[in-house]
Amino acid sequence: MPRKPVCTPEQLAMYGGALCTQQEVADILGITQQSVSEMLQKPAYKEAWERARSVTRYDVRRKQIDSALEGDRTMLIWVGKQVLDQRDSPKEIEVNQNVQVKYIAEWGGATPEELPAGGDMELIEGELEEED
């Protein structure tokens, strides 16, 4: 006689949406991680699990971006690093064959709250040296 399922795809999706690991789901349901893995081999369970996890990741990402766009400096810095590949360390970029530009994001030990607001940044200019 076939065993009764431990949970429905919708119930499994609830755990997937909370980004639980398979081991955490197993602990909650009182089964083995192998049983959860076998459950996820079934298309209905797998689709429900993956969709719920994707929706949660989207929701978190959307909140992070909304927070950054509302002016949260910490989130602006974090999103800039994650999405725009911005870094705190020096980076050299080649402008043309004769000139290299070096920029450094200098936080000077300041916390994100102490950083200047958008238009208050200071542009520091210098002379370029020609290479022979």
C-alpha cells in the first residue's frame, strides 16, 4: 500500500518560500533529508518549491532596491557593489592608449550615514602626465 504524502506541494512551497534548506524542512516535518530530496524529484513538488523560492528572492531584491532608491545610504552602497560592480578598492581602467585613469573610493573610515549627500561630492582634478 503506498505511503500517504507527508505534505502537499503547497505546504512544501511554504517552506521553500521561507528559503528553508532541505534539512530544515526534514527537521520540521520529522523526516529525513533524503525523503525531502525524493519529494523534490516529483514535478509538482519541485515546481512549487522552486517558484516559492524565486518569488521570495524577488521580494527581497525588490525591497533592497526600493530601500536604496529611497535614499538608504547603506543599501545604496550594497546595491552598487552587488549590481553595478562598484568597489572600495582602487581600480585602474584604460581610457586610451596613452592615459590611464585611477579612481579610489575613499570612505576615510566614515560610516554610510556620514557620507556626503548626492550633490555634495567634491570633484578633485589633477594634471595628467604624458607618457613618452
